[in-house]
Amino acid sequence: MAEPIKQKMSKQEVIRLERDLAKFANMMDSVVRIPFTRQGVGADAALSTIPVAGDIAGFVLTCYAIYKAKQIGVPQSKLNGVMKLAVMDAVVGFVPVVGTIFDVFIRPSRKALDVVHTHIRDEYQIHTDEHVVHPFLHEKLEQKQQQSAVWRNPVVAWIWIHLPDILGLIFLIIFIFAIWMGGTLVWEWYQSMSAG
């Protein structure tokens, strides 16, 4: 008996499903992110600090990400690598400290998202990644664009989507400046103490 042909989803449906997966992956792997990068720390690393239960919870949540990927139509063969990573993440997670460090850099939920994004880029010719990089802001922007033409302006949309990166960059600049000023003051104080 022939397998039923699965109907192809619309681009909007695929973007919505991938955005949902991205929201999940961001929560798991990069809630706190380095500005203009995808590297960060999320709930998976936090869960791994809870012995055994945290690692099992992290594994179950990564399996959920794989399930969402299958909903979008990603073949199992493309997800096998992610499943192996999830198992490795769970096993290594039982080792204190090493497991947490492993979670920060391996990030199986993010790997699942990368596999999905590559698949839909090829399958649906969707070349933008804003809905993946900043899923919560993208969803809010989509709602705002339906209510006002101002939000459809490319410059306004770009600023909105990259707001966390801009704020993070400003914070880093202020932080570096504060350290430099503090170091300068300490050095001047040390020199005045040495001279006196």
C-alpha cells in the first residue's frame, strides 16, 4: 500500500512552526546571548546543575524539539545526528560541572533548529532567518505590522528585531568603559600612595 502524500505547508505556516521551535531553542540554549551572535546560555545549562533530574528533563525537552522538527516535515534521517547529540548531552550531563559546560557549547536544541532551518531553506526557499534569531520579537513585529504601516518600514523593523543586540552592545561598551575608568582610578591612587 502506497504511503499517503503529505501536503506541503504554506511559507507562513512553516515560518510560524519554525519560529515556535526557535522560541523553544532560545529558551533552552540562549536566553542570555552575546550581542550579534547565537552563542549564549539557556535553561538546558541551568537544568544540568540539578543532578540526574535536570539531565533527564533536558533530554525530554530536546526530544520535544525533534518532534516539532518532524511536524515541519524534516526527515528522520536528518534528525538522527541531533538525536545522538541529545543522548550524548544526557549521558555527559550526569558528570558534575563537565555536563554543564558541555550544555553551554553543544546545545542540542539549537542543532535541531539549524537542521530545520537548512531543510526549510532548501524545501521552501525561505532565506531570511530573523524569525529564528529573534523569534519573540519577530512574532511581535508581525502583529505590529498588521496594525500600522510604520512597523513595515525596513529600518524600523530592523531596529526592533535587533533591539537586544543593540542594548547588549551598549551594555558591553559601558561595562568596558567602567572597567577602564576603575582601573585608571586605581592606578592613579596607587601611584599617589607610592609617591607619598
